[in-house]
Amino acid sequence: MPSGSSESDKSAGQRHDRGQLGLDREVVGVQVSAPGSRTGPVRTAAALARATHLGPALAVTAVAVLLAVAADVGPGRAVLVGAAVLAGQAAIGWCNDWLDADRDRAVGRQDKPVVQGAVTPGALRAGTGVAVVLAVVLSLLLGVVPGVLLLVLVASGLAYDAGLKRTALSPLPYLTGFGALPAGVVAAAPGAPGAPWWLVAAGAALGGAAHVANVAPDVDDDLATGVRGLPHRIGAVPSAVAGALLLGVASLLLVLGPDGPPGALGWAACVLAAPAVVLAALAGSPRARRAAFPAVMLLTVLDVVLLLAGGAALT
């Protein structure tokens, strides 16, 4: 936090401890107006949608639905898979912005609806609770095995929000959650079949790559507010290289994992993966940090589309 010349800035600077994992609600650094004073129901709903981290939430949901189609889950259950995953992603996003409200204000994150004053932390807390209940109910409607596996993703994301992101174990929720996602989707098919090993491994690798790419743009803000996950500890460049390697491994698993030699679509996936891997490797550079995460998400969706088009057997 830059120091200012006013008495209030000096006081805030004296009270702000960068070594702590959280921030006192009184030390927020940025003043915002009450949400009700300048927003109506439509704007509040839009703010809540944005606070889910809408782009990633929709990308993960799209991947789940596409995998459900590829696994012959059936139209009705594929819709239920999408609803369960979307509810879980909403819970994770709202929980993140609720718990990080003070630190986001402290570093002036004006892209966050809670910092803009468009939604309150209390609303995000309530939304988190509702979304968790929905995710549990919708997931278990698919059956115990697929339900529990899908809820591993939700529990992993909430654990990350609640504190694991501040530790050397920060990649663990991404690895476990995104490894469990395809396993849960495939288990939703008749007979609750097990997902092929290469699909689970690819999901975990994509999760690890997404973690590095997601952290990269916010490294400075994180360090200023006491967040030191594994990428922060090992450095921007080494973590970016690791993320790129994981992304490349995931793409190769999706191409080479299915039975039989790769077809034209499989090799097309390798070609599409190349620029995304390069962007992921450049995530350690300030200029490329914000492009890495969208590239990882887009490549994930494209890989699954090509997997579906190639007719790979998932059950």
C-alpha cells in the first residue's frame, strides 16, 4: 500500500499489517457507498452474477456439460450436471469475494462488485450458503457416487477460499477439484462407471495450470495483503513454467489417452494448445499475466469439444 500524507492515510498505514492473513474491517483503504444507495434489483443481480467470477464459472460448467454429453449421461442428467456444477462455482466465487472483501478494498480492486459498492459482503455470504445447499442437493440427485465426486470440486474451492490459498498447499484444491470433476461427470452415466485414468489426470493437470494462471495477475496485491501460496513462494517465472508444462501435459493426455491412434482432431488440439502453452509460460511476465488465465480456460473448452467430436470413449 502506498503511503499518503493525510492523518487518515497514516493511521491506516500504521494499522495495516501485511503479515496477517486477513484485514480488520475498519482498515479497508477505499471508501465505498452503500449498495442500496445507487443500485436496484437488476443491478444487484448483475453484480451478484459478476461476483461468481462469471467467465471461469461458465467455462467450468460448459466443460462439465460437454463431458456429460461425451459420456452418454443423457439429456436430462446432463442438464442436472450443468446446474449442479454452476451452483458449486457460484458458491466458490461468492465465498471468495465475501472473504476477500476487506483485502480487495485495501488494494483498490475496482473490478470487484463488492468494492464498487454494488453488493454487500452480507449478500455474498448469504448467496454462498444458498448456492452450497443447491450444489449439494443437485449433485446428490445424480446419485451418491457422482454427487460426492462433484462436491469434491465445491469443497476444494471453498477450502481454497477459506485459507489454503495462503499456504504452500495452494495448488491442492485445484488438483483435487478438477481431477474429481470429470470423474463425477462420467459417474453420472448409467451404472456409475469409472472415468478413464487419463481423463482424471488431464483434469488435475488443467487445474494446476489454471491455479498458476489465475494467481499471476494478482501477485503484487496478494503479497501486499499476506497471501503467499506456492506460486508466490517459488517465484513468478518458475511457477509460470510449471503451469505451462502442466497445460501441455493435459493436452497430450487428452489427445493420446483415448484408445487408438490420434485422429486429425487430436492433432488439431495439439496445434491449438501451442499458443496457450506459450501464454501460460509467459505468465511470469507482467505484460502477459492477464492473458494466461483466459487462454487456459479457452483451451480447456476447445480440448473437450475436440474430444467430443473425435468420439473418444469415456465409459
